[in-house]
Amino acid sequence: MTTSSHNATRVLILVLTAAKNVDRRTAIRATWAHGHSNVKFVIGSDVPAPDSNRDDVIIVQSPDNYTSLASKLLKSYKWAAETWNVSWILKVDDDCYVDVPTLHRFVFNLKPQKTVIAAGFTYNGRPQRSGKYAEVSYKEKFYKPYPNGAGHLVSYDLVKWIAAQHTLPLHAGEDTSLGSWVAAMPFDVKLRATPRFVPWNELPCHDHRVIVLSHKLTPRQLKQCYAARLYKLQRWNTYKALN
């Protein structure tokens, strides 16, 4: 598959997922990813996944665990830079909901140049020094500014720059790692917060202005949200047809 195959697509969606989470991937395929070939699931290489032979699954050379999410993101960016020609790349987790048509409309008029878009950004965040997700190699007192919330949208020029680097720091989290990668870039990068990416533990399924919804959604909640948004869209289309 060559980059020229994807010239008509402005955004690629990368879903970081664990091999064992086949129920979440199945729910996403049946709901918000249905009919959208630009949604890809990223799985680490050390654990076999029962659906690894599907076209929407990308296996990257990385351990398949939480502390290797930064490695999975970096490897998936390298894969995307080699195989896709898009304007934006959206990263989400497998417990999020993405309104793909609304995302396409959102990016249509955006200038895809040196920009990261997310629900918000954390400044002067302190690394954990103990516990399961303690930072071992990162010695600074604060992280570089990094995105937070349910996902982040990165312009393709930044992804290309990241993919071209031979060494980049890998922190305990992929979002904090992205912050360090952006801080290392030899040019200014715009960090843009948007209310259309809803942060933790909120589920405004009926609001079609929202693009990326929540964290920690179960497969059942994904299906419920999809049904609610589809029902409202159908009602709106009926209203337009009658008026």
C-alpha cells in the first residue's frame, strides 16, 4: 500500500489497543468505525490477537502493555508516515468514541501545519516517581506541555518529523512523550485546545458538535452512544426533508 492510495483522505485515526481487548475493537467496528477504512487498530507484537489478520489491525514492534504506549504511538507514527498521505492523524484509545463524519468536517478547513489539537494541555505536570507507572529515565521536575483528554489530533508535518528521528524519549505515557517530542522540534508548534474533544468521564452522545467522546467507555456504552447519535441524525434528516 503506497501513500498515493490515500490522497483523498484528510485524516487517519489510530486506535491504541491491547491484543486482549477484542471486545472493544469489535464494538468499535460495529459502531463509529463502521464504513470508515481510515480507522486502524494498533497492537504490540509480543501478544497474539485473535483478529490480527484483519486489514484494520496494525502490528508494531513493541511490547503490548500500558508502559509501552509511547513506543506503540511512535511506531504507529512511523508506519503512518511510510504508508499514508494525509493532513492529520488522530490518536485515541479503544475506550473512546469518535464521530468520524464530524471529524472530517472539522479538519476540512483547518490548516494542517505545525499544530496539535486536544481537549486541553497540561503545563508543569509532575512525573510520578513511585508506583506502577513511575518515570525511571525522565529526570526533570516537570513534563513539557502535553495533551490530555480523550485523544489528540496532530498535523501530518509533525508526524513526519517525529518519524524521521532516530532517537526520541519514551516516557511512561504516550501523551507526555508526545509533549517531549513536540518540545524538541526546531520550530514553533501551536497547541490548540477545543471543547469538541470531551475529556474524562463525560458522555454527551446527543451533541453532534462533539468529535471525540470520553474515556473508559464499555462496549455496551459505545453501542448505546452510536444508537443515540444515529437516531438524532435520522430525525434531523427527516426534519430537513419535510421543511
